[in-house]
Amino acid sequence: MGMPTKLMDRPGARPSDRIADTSGPAATALDGTPGQPGIAPAQPRSLRRARLLALAVGGFLLPWCVLLSAVLPATAQAQHWSLAWTGLDAAEALAALATALLLARGDRRAALTAMAGATLLLTDAWFDVCTAAPGLDHALALSEAAFAEVPLALAASWLALTLNSPRR
């Protein structure tokens, strides 16, 4: 059984759930009306709230990052260091396995797990490089990021975008 090509094809979907359909000759807006793809003349209340929430979170986090960079110590000791790294690698493994399973079933939701995996891989590379001790440890972290984690993240992102693109 394949995935619906549009959110509207899902059982119980409402017209306000419709996503932009750019696959046909006449594009439709987010609310299903003809017009410019992806532009909703009157967005549903939930989308307006989500946009405002995202704006508020982003607006808060930018100055928060500036504050953190000024007040956090250069080094710190972590209580559960091995648990943190093991958990991150386990999450990457689960994302890869879930992607493989969904691909084997022909399920386009593999795009979600692939993008989650890409995000986890980039996070892993970032923290590996930023937390590695100077010298050989830092060189190994850079090598692992450059030759394994970032290329795998790019491949997973490509897969997610490919699976999410309109069928031709």
C-alpha cells in the first residue's frame, strides 16, 4: 500500500490540511484554492499560530545564543558523557534503520526519518569537532566529520528531498 501523494488524500483530512500541490498544470495554494503554489490567501488559525510561535522562538533564541557565548565557561565536566554520546549514536542508528524499513515498504515517510538522521549526523559532527581535545583527537574528529558524518548527512538530505518532491 503506497503513501497518499497529498495530505488531502488521507482519510479524515480536512480542506484546511491541504498542502501546496505544484504537480498539476494549475497550482493550488495551501488552502486548496487556485493560485500561486504554497501561498494561502487566508491561512488556517493553526498555521498562523505555528508561524507566530516559530517567530517567537527564533526571536528569543538569537539573543539567548549571544548571552550564552558570553557567560558559559570554556570547559565543563559532564556527569553522563558516555550516555549522551551513546544516545546520540543510537538515535542515528534508529533513524537509519527506520529509513531502510520505510524504503523497503515503499513508504514516502522515509523522507522524515532520513531528514531526522541527517540532522542527527550534523549534530554529531558539530559536537565531535567542538568537544574534541586539541591534537590528534581534534584531527580525528575533523576527519570523521569530513569523510563520514557530513557526506552521510548530505546523502540522507538528498534522499529526503527526492522522496518529498512531486512525482513526475
